[in-house]
Amino acid sequence: MPETPRDAMEVNATVREALPNALYRVELESDGRGQALAHVSGGSSLLRLLPGDAVVVELMPYDQGRGRIVRRRGSGTVGALAAKERDSK
Amino acid sequence: MSVQKSWAELQKMHRACGIVVDTLVALEEAAVPGVATKELDRIARERIERAGARPAFLGYRGYPATLCISVNEEVVHGIPGQRKLREGDIVGLDLGCVVDGFFGDAARTVAVGKISDEARRLMKATEEALHSGIAVCRPGMRVGDIGHAVQQHAEAQGYSVVREFVGHGIGTSLHEEPQVPNYGPPGRRERLVPGMCLAIEPMVNAGGPEVRVLKDGWTAVTADQSLSAHFELSVAITRHGPWILSEPYPYAAAETEARHA
């Protein structure tokens, strides 16, 4: 019988909004988890995240409202372009 | 750090794990179209008690049954009930028992009647992922190497591994240190030492890794409703490599008394 992890857990998420100080509001894909605030640490490829980008977020079990973006997932530009298109309308 | 078991304690683990796997074999035969999941739970409890053990899950954090039965898109922790198995279902059976103070824990996903090739492929990949995790269980390796091996194997076949549940150390309690995730980078987490006992249990989804828990507070299902499979074995780390505790000690008998640590 498996147990729930006590330490950081990686979940898929989508960037919703870029906030100041390398902080992002992300939508967590696991049902019922909702949104979280996530920061990025280092990693130049993560410094230019845009709304719509697919990322992997590391969450701590004691505070699932906050996390750390650890990497991009798949092609980030697809979501970014779609988001730009949407914004320009 | 997990408790290192003595040779005598490993023998007790061996007994508990043997009872669990013998019961799973009987349950696999009993999992035919039309049987209620509750009936499988009854068989599990009866066999465990007849073997002189007692169910490990019953009452654990309020869990109401002996067996976890997770059908198709259910990942783990399905509660037995009136639901009847149907031809083509794949059914995760997760069972634990305690005897003489030591716990055994194992799981397997079984086919009900004839199943699709897709389901069979998922089950095969999950069982292989478990064994690729077991293969790295040697002193000097780390817990992260297990998860890495499992994840590599599952993802190479286009599947995903569940993050929300992890394997665990096992011994005088059902869940001991350390936790054993089925994912993550190699070379991290606790070092494996002889006498450590781990329940390694990949949960592999045909679709995405996301899961959610139903309103009963237990049953976990895949968020995208894709099929999920679950295989688990309890394994001891010995000086010579892994010992799957439900099987006979695999190394030369002369070495069985080897003291660890």
C-alpha cells in the first residue's frame, strides 16, 4: 500500500501570469489542486516564461500553494505564441 | 534512515511476504467476470487469517478492508464493495499482512478474462519497471537510483509514473523510512545498506501522471481516466544484492548467515 510523499513532489502545471521577481502564477494540472505561486531559481531557459508555457513545478506537501518551477515541459513556444495571439485580440 | 534488519528478522519478513504473495496468487485465480470485489476481500482476509497472520491494511488510518482493489482507471486504494468485475477489466490487488510483528506488502495487477493488447502491454511494462527498480537494490546504490530506473523504464514505453504516491520502507510497521518514489534523478536520497527492507511499487498510467482522489477519501483514479497498473514487491537489501522477500533467499546457502552492517 503506497503512501503519500512527505517531500517535494513534481507536478505538471501551466503558467497563467508572470508576476514581478521571477514569480509566476501557475495552474496545476492535477485535478483539485488549483493554482499556486511558483518561483524560478537559476536556469536561463526558465527566465522568460510566458503565460501558456507548460512547466513542471515542485511542490512541498506542507504548502501546496507555493512551489518552484524546475523545468519546461515539451515545446514552450507553442503555448507562448497562442497566448500572444490571444493577448493581441 | 531505515532500520537494518537482522537475519532472524529477515526470516520473519520472508514469512509475512510469502503469505501475502500466496494470497495474491489465489486472488488472481478468483478474479473472474461477475465476482464482486467484496468477495475477493473476503477471500483475502480468510486466507491471511488461516495462515496465522492478520490483515495489515484493515483499520490502517481508517482503511475499511483487507485488500485494495483498483479497477481500470483506478490507480490505488480502491475499496472493495458491490462492484462486479467484468470481462476485460484490469484489477490492481494490493495486500498486506502482519505476522509475528513483521509486515509483508505486495501488489499486482491482474486480467479479468480476456483483456485488450493495450492493457496487457501496460501491465507488462509496469511489472518490468518494478523489476528494473529491484535490480539496482545493492549496497552502495541510493533510493533515487530505484525511482530513476522505474521511471526510465515506464517512460521509455510512452507511459507515465504517478507522483502522488510512493513506495516505502517496511518492517515492524507497514510504512517505515525511507520513502521510495518511482521517479526522480539517480544518485540522490538515502544510501542502500544491507538489512534495509523496501516496498517498491510503481504505479504506471497509460496517459498522464495526474491522479485525483474520489470522495470516499481513498480511491485514487487517473485524472484523464486512462488505465493504470500497479505492481509491488517487498525487497531486502543484502550484501549480495536484492532479495525479493516473497521468494526463497536467492544466494548461496553458505552465505545466508552473513552478518550485515
